[in-house]
Amino acid sequence: MSRVPYASAVGSLMYAMICTRPDIAQAVAVVSRFMENPGKEHWNVVKRILRYIKGTSNVALCFGGSEFIVNGYVDSDFAGDLDKRKSTTGYVFTLARGAPQRCIRSMRRQQGMVLDDRYVPYLQMAGLYHLARLNDRWFRLDEALVSAFVERWHPETHTFHMPFGECTITLQDVAYQLGLPVDGRYVSGCLSEFHVYIEGGRPAWVWFEELLGVVPPPSQVQKYAVNCSWFQETFGECPEGAYEDTVRRYARAYIMMLLGTQLFEDKSGNRVHIRWLPFVARLEEMGTYSWGSAALAWLYRCMCRVANRNVIKLAGPLQLLQSWIFWRFPRFRPAGFETFSWPLASRWSGYIPSSSEKGPRVQTWRL
């Protein structure tokens, strides 16, 4: 460490902290304690702060609103200094709402198709029955709370960096919260060249018609994605007395909507990709896939994308994220939801977050 410019780097960070980057004040205060005899782990922290500055060079304070009011928030950790057992107090003051207040906007769409009892055998066969039950018992997303957690997400480690350490959502959480299988074959596919992977080299929409019995009009299609509204209008309710082949088609459409809107939703929020055709074509084999690991990987990817502070739209299985927060952090858990049920995420059915302004609530959750 004798050749490492530790003191010079910390001095440069102090200059940036005083002039334009007050957000790194606490981190710089910690690394400056080890100026005399820094170790390798201290130098790694300094480099991490430098990477943080590089990745947030476009972030700025945004002043707005008609009320010129100062608001202050303060909190303290408990003996956060492990060497001297001292506590550190943190505070933030806003002027005319002048503080970083990015709030994530969720792009999740509620599936509007009825869960018919005749679909149940196919859903159980596919390993998605518990997810289908949750579809009728979803809770609203607290975007301010999710935003505060996403700010602590680090793409390089796929973990949330908290004051007490690192934590993340695991496959066990997915299995318990959503009731999805986490063992089995991996789920894979291709978006840009989907037609290459269709059995027998048939055109994609020919196979779509064979499996679902109808083809959406061109106005309802964008490349290989179909508008959710068309699915809901066409397959919203299975006719009474329908033959088994018809029920099977409706069950396929229901499963495609379930996957496209509850687990693997994209930022459009209103389209379902037909890449699920190879899976619904063989409903008997769908239960052999690890849908839980695929959903977790998609959530990781979506949170890595929104780690860029210029991005505000977050897709993916966000109810999994919020339910995990409620279970793992009891302090954030809403009152009045004490009844346990399976899957665990169904416990929060009917939860409605506060309708107050999201910016100040993001600040509150941060503290």
C-alpha cells in the first residue's frame, strides 16, 4: 500500500464533496479515518466512491414548486463505527423540493382475464397455478418504497447495499413468495430472431393460429408482440360448454398473458411477446421448467437497467420485490395484514400505498 495514492485520492474526494458532491460526505468521512495506515479494503472503498461519482455525473439538484420552504430529515445509526463504537448522524435538508427525488414508475399491467376453473389442470401442469391465484389477489405497488430500495441496488454484485451489509432476493424467496418452481430446465428464448426457433420452420403467425385458433389483426401487432387488450377481448372468458380443444386454447392464451404481464413484463406495459409459443405448445412439459429462476433473473436485469439514474421506468415481477421488502424488513410492513396464506405474497392482498406526493416519501424511505 505504500505506492497507492490513498491520501491524494481522499483529498480529491474531499474537494469534490465540499464543492459539488455533498452526497458523498458520509462515505468520504469514513475513508478519511484511515489516512495514516490504509489497507487494501480501504483503497477498494475509495475506488468504489470514484466509480459512483463517474456513474452519477449527470445527477443534479432539481428545484421546483411554488412554496419556498425548508424541510429537514435526520436520523442516526447505532454504533455504526465498529472500531470506536460511535454512532453517526445523517441529515438532509430540502429547499423548494431541491433534493434528488427520482421515483420509479412501475410498468406492470393487471391481467384482466378470468381464472376459469377449467384452466386449473393446465396451470397445475405448468407449475403456474399459485401465480394465477395471486393474479386475483395482487396489491398495489408502493413506488416510493421501491425507488428507495432500487437506489441501493448494485449491478456488479446483484445485491442491495444497506448500512448493515448486503442482501438480495434469493430463489428461496421466489419459491415462498410466488409459489413458483425453482428447479428444472432453464427458460430461454430469442426476441430479435424468434422465427428461427419455431418448429418445422413455419411462420410464427401460422403456429400462433394453430395453437390459439385465431390471428390478431395487424393493428394489434408490433413485430412479435400482441397488444394485451386484444388478448383480453378475444380470450377474456371461455364459453360455457366449450369442447376440450377450445378450453386448451383459452388456457394457452391465459398462460401467455400470465407470463407476459406478471413475470416477464417489459417497459411497454401493454404487450405480450409470442416467444412463449414453444412453451404453451407443450403444456405437459411446462412444469419441468424453472420459472422461478427465470423470473428472478429478469427482475435482476430490470433493476440493473434502472440503476442508471436517467431511467425511471421499471418492469419485471415487482410484486415479488415489494413482498420481499415487507417480509425481510418488518419496519416497512403495513399494519393490518397479519393473516398468513400461501403463497406468502398473497398476505398483502388489498394493500394500497399512501396517495401523498411521492418525492417526499422517497426521502422518508431513504432515511
